[in-house]
Amino acid sequence: MFSYIAFAASAGCSRSSGKGGPGDTAGIPAGNIVRIQAPVAPPCIPLVSLPQGQGVQVIWYKSMNEATQRIIEGKADVSIIPVNSMALLYNKGVQVQLGAVSTWGILYLVSGDPGVREWKDLKGKSVAVGARGFSPDLVFRGLLLKNGLKAGEDVNVFYGTSSEIAQMVVAGKLLLAVLPEPLLTSVLAKNGQVKIIMNLEQEWEKAFPEIRGLPQAGLAVSKKFVQEQPAAWQQFSRNYAQSLEAYVENPEKIGPQEEKVFDLPAEIIKQSLDRSSLKFQSGRESIESVHRYLSQIQLIDPDAIGGKVPDKEGDFYL
């Protein structure tokens, strides 16, 4: 679901390559450093302007394999990853919990083909999708099925990285693609022939109203970290939630710091934020939405969640 581009965090977050270098710890109980790994994507924007001195060490990652390995090895306390990946790790016995959901929609179907306007127009077409086995792929395949189409039969779905797909769309080498923010806004700015055909969050809500939204990604938290440093987790989650809300309510605050992190003009980031559905909902608050979402993903691709939906009464939800 994410654009995996390396970034350097600032404004209260230390720069890190994953080997230490913690920042000021004044905002979190003494001796506690929150190691959070994140990609460059809308859910990580709160990290840019967390209050100074939050004892936060940011580790940026370029691929889900890298992020997953760090979680397994216990080298990250909090990870911004897709919700289905949290379930997959949990079902494999990794000591991780869903701490919060923050991303509810950053996926769009775009087209340079004026003949494509609705689902039925995709029959016989080829669509590029990034992140095979993750939310862009799972959500798109689920929506195809719900609209009477099957990937591989009615629609040729082929895969690549979201960055590669975006470059090909800009160059006019691809006519149909599923793109996440902030890549989407960047693509639209570079190629005026490309148009948004569908907001996949809205399409998902129409197709599956009982799920109560599209809980794509959020904060996966190490069980050990929560058990040993509960105050640090509570402080960090509050600060993250407040920072996220501040950006959503006041995108005009986006400036040089955000430009440096995202390597994009402030105006592009603002437009991207406007097209991103972001809100903080704790693990417990999101139980119903996540459980129903994962139940639907299980029907689409059970391997994507480790074969089963975590029990609502278990410890998957923090």
C-alpha cells in the first residue's frame, strides 16, 4: 500500500539507519526510546512534527520484507504497516499487536484511457497494481469480484513496485493502474492525461458497507515493548494521534520540514493529504472494522492474513 522511499525524519525524531542514535528523551519517561519504523507515506506524516524531545528513534524502510524482518528480530517497537500484515505476523506466532489504525483510504484507480469510466469497462483490460499480496492488490481484487470481474480471467492484473508503476503511468507506457498517495498526486501533476477513475475507499464502502470503512494500515506494536514500557507507548500513541489530527485539520502547516522528508513540493503533499483518509483509532476501537475487513480479505486471499482471522476476544487488539 505504501511508497517505499527512504527518508530522514526530523523535528523531534532522530535520524537513523536502524543502528541507534536516539534523540532527546524529555517527552517520554526517562530511559525509554520508542523505535518506530515507517515508510514515506501519508500515515507517517505525524512523525515529522511530533513535539520536540519525544524520545523517538525513526527507522525508515524501503520494503515490507525489511520491515517484517525487523519486527521478527525485535528491532522495532512500533511499525507502520498494513493491517493484513499485522494479522499475518500474529498468526505466525510473532509477538505483535494491532495498536491503532490510522489509514482508511489512500488508493485510487487511474486511467489514461478515456474509454474506462466504470468497473464493466475494465473487462479485457490490463491494470498495473503495486504490492502484490498487500492492500492495493487485495482491495482491488476484492472489488473486481464484487463487481462481477475476476483477476486473471476478465482483467489482466500485473504487478510491480508502486514507484515503477507511477513512472510508467507518467511516461504514458501504462494506461490503467492502482496508485497510492502520495505517488498519485505526483503523477497527476506530471501527466495531465491521467485521470482518477475511482476512489477505492469509496468503492469498498459501497461494496461492503457492513465492514464500516477500509482499515488499511496502522501501528503494529511489539508485545514486549507494551509490557515493559506501557507509559512510553501511551505517550507516543497520544502524540502521534494529536499530530495526525493537526495535519488533517490544518494542512497549511505543511512546509520545508515535510518537503525534506517526502522529497516533494509542499503543495503536492497538501493535495495528497486531502486525498488521504486518515484518522487515529485505537486497536480496541477498531475491533469491529478490522475483524470484518480481515474476514473479507480471508475470502479473497487467506494466505494474506496467515489463514485465519484473529479472534476478537484474543490479544491481537491492543
